[in-house]
Amino acid sequence: METNSPSKDWFAVWFDSHHYHQLYGHRSDAEAKAFMERLHMEWGAGNLQLLDLACGRGRHARAAAELGHEVLGLDLSQNSIEEAQHRHAGVPGLSFVVGDMRHFELERSFDGVLNLFTSFGYFDRKADHLAVLRQVHRHLRPGGFLVLDFLDTPFAKARLVPKDEITRDGVTYRMERHVERQPGADWDTFVKRIVHNGPEGRGEHVERVAALNEEDLTGMLESSGFNIVTRYGDYTLAPWKAGETPRIIYFATA
């Protein structure tokens, strides 16, 4: 049985599982490309050096590189990085490396850092979230920017689907979702329990994402040295409206 190990963080196990990629493999390259093109227009400059932090298989990193930027993708998952290196081999200006977003050390600085598609909020402790933001700030050139793409917590709570089921390539994934708060925690947590059954047998994984609201995110960004320029509400870069737009996408400068 494949399952989250109590000795390892859930994200270290789940994001390195082939079931993670099978379940979410439908994510659209065209959507990533359109989002990057909109951000590119907002930046108003080409030939930037960018870090895609928690890049997964690199669909956003590739889209940014194809717009003329030099992009390094970093992810904790060895499997994701190997797949990204294979899938995007030969794309000019694009490279990938394995690393932990809390304490990566790269011998270079960047014009911008991208943290996209809710690749934040995985930790139980506020100190870990702050460690990510401070590492990002350290790796930015003066005036460099961070794009932090997170879910809008009030919107997500109001539309939480308690249960659903999907089948991909002969494997059935049953998902249960709820919101909980651990004793002593600073915030609620979105919890998704994923049980899969298929030819290889049964397995179980859990996803946990901190239900950070705008006040939480803004406070952590500002205490890490960022100046918030604007907040977008979705991937068309429409204005953010609390509880009304699905995302809260920060554009902040160092």
C-alpha cells in the first residue's frame, strides 16, 4: 500500500508519487502559457532572470522561457525535476534543480520569483512560511519582484466540495475534504484525503494547505521585507475581491 509516511512530510511523499501526477496531469499547458503571457505584459520587460519556486513539472517555467526569459525551476520532488528536464529538454534559457523552498541556496540572484498554483502554505508552523519568503527575498535583486499565487480562503471555504471521485487510467481516486484547526495552530487548514484503488492496489495520501487569509499573507510578506504593489483575483489578472474571486495573487517587490 502506498501512503503518506509519518516519518516524512506529507508533501515530500505525495508530490514525488506517480499518483500525484496522474491525478493532476490534466492541468493545462495552454492555461499556464496564457497566464505567463499576461504577467509578461504586466512586467513590461523582456529577458528577465526568473526563479520558478516549487515548479513541479515545469509548465509555467517553460511558458516563461518561451517568452524570452531565463528561468530556473526548483522543486523538492526529484521525480518532478527529472520529468521536467526530460519534457523540456532543449528549451533555450530553461533549467531545473532539486531544492527545498525553505532553505535553498543558489549562487545567483533573480529579477523575479514565481510561486504559483498554491505552492505555498504547506507547513504547520508560521516560521516555515516565513523562511520561504525570506529565502525568496535574499535571492532577489534590489527592486526584484515576487508573484505569489494562493487561493482566496473565504472563496474556497464557501465552495468546498466535501466528497468527489474521479478515474484516471484505470485508477479511481476518492477525495474527501474538510477544514480543521489543530490545537495551538494560528490558522485553519484545508485537508484533502485521497484514497486510490487500481491495478497496483489501494493507497492513501493527505494534502494539507494552511487556510491563510489576506491578513496572514500580507503580514508575512511585509515582515519579510516585501512591498505589496497589487493583488489579482484570478489568472486573467482581474482585481482581487475578498470572497468573490478564486485566487489572491500578490505582486510584491523587494
